[in-house]
Amino acid sequence: MPSTEPGVAPRRVFGIDFSGGAEAGNKIWIATGWRDDAALTIESCGRAADLPNSDRSLAASLAALRRVIESAPEAVFGFDFPFGLPLKLCRTTTWEAEILSFPDAFPSAAAFRQNCRDRCQGKEMRRTTDRETETPFSPYNLRMFRQTDAGIRSLLAPLVAARKVSAPPMMPIGPGRAVVIEVCPASTLKRLGLYDSFRGYKGRSENSAAKRRSLLATLQSTQGLHLSDPTLPEKIEADSEGDALDSVVAALAASRAARQIRSLEATNNPAYRMEGLVYT
């Protein structure tokens, strides 16, 4: 298997469209594939509820997802939830300490959101990377805070504590550890110049379905994306909420980042080191 030693680009790629909802197993979609120098081949795309020993509940689906990460130290995983908070809200001096102390600092997702709002007088602060990549929401926005909470509390914290992952640029890439990075499908589509053209691809209408179909075809024709299973296009298009397609875009962002593995940890920007960095 390919190594995750520094300087060696992971070939196996996972894109995860994340959720922090009570039935997250039905909302989290995982696109799995392999990359070479110029292309990304997606082999499968499915819900977290369908992973071994998983179900639709948040706890079971995230436990199953942690097992996938632990079993793939040669891979890069792109997740679309915030890996950190704005600097003003950080309570410690390192990202690892921030992540590891998160579960004790906030007894619940609601407490996490309220604490952030109280400390910012009700304002929704954004991280440096949020402003630069035009992510849709602050990490503790009403539509985002459960994802942030579940991602940090139930995914990153236990994996970091067990030394199972590397999370550049906040912590160095180490051998035998999967690389986990933050991505944002909307930001990636903006970076590729495709966001405005395909706005409205999420929805049950025939127009939305047509946009999903067209966006997927465009990614295949312009971004080196390949689908090895001929049933995948129909499966991705059929998900009216767009989560399946977003997982593919997340995988594409992770693949793009993996091609520049040597630069993933090469930043001295204190904001990125503490707040996290969205790779597009």
C-alpha cells in the first residue's frame, strides 16, 4: 500500500459529505476512489448507514466512519465540517489541545453554540479560511453548529487522541496515519468556476436533477473525474438532496490537495495553524 510518510502523496481518496444530525447515517455520503497524477477514479459512493456495523444513528455511523479511517492509513479523507474555531474563540495554544479539550469544554452541541454566541455578543465570526474560500457559514452558525460539534467531538478528538490521523497544516503528516483535511464542496465549485452555473442542483425538481446530471458530466469532462461503476451516475443523480454529489466533489478536493502533499503542512500562518484550513 502507498505510504503516508511526509512527501509521499496518498493515492487512496475518500470524500465525505458530513452531517451532525440525529440520523446522520442516512445523510453522510462517502465517495471512495483512487487518484493518479491527473485523474481521480471513484469506485463507490454510499451512505454511512451502509458501512459495516453501522446504522442511521449519529453514534453508530460515526463509530463506523472512525473504523474506516483507522483501517486506511494510506489514504486522504476530505470532510466538509469546520476543523476549528475563529482565533478569538480558541481556548488553548495549539490546535491539538483545542480538539482534545473540546468534549469536556462543551457538554452538548447546544452548549457549544451558546458559548460561542455569548463570547461574540451574538455575532457569527468566521475564520480566515472561511473568508478566503467563501464557505457558506460560520462554524457555529445555526445550520452548521451540529456538524462542527459532531465532527470535532466524535470524529477528530478520538482519532487525534489515538494518534490515528494527521491533520495538516495544524499537525504534521506522520507515517502510518491517515491524512484528514477540511474541504467544502461549495468552495471547490467556486474555485473551479462552476458554482453559479449549477446553482440549484439540490432539490426534487426535474430541473435540479438535470443540473446534478450536468454538473457530474462537467466534472468528468473537465476535471479528470472517472466513475468506474456504470451505475454510479444514476445513483448520484437520484439523491435529491445533493449529498452524494457533494461527496464526489469532496473527494475531488481531497485528490487535488493530495497532489500537493509536500505543501500541505508548509504554512506558518498562525490562523491556519489554529483555526484550520479549507482545501479546495
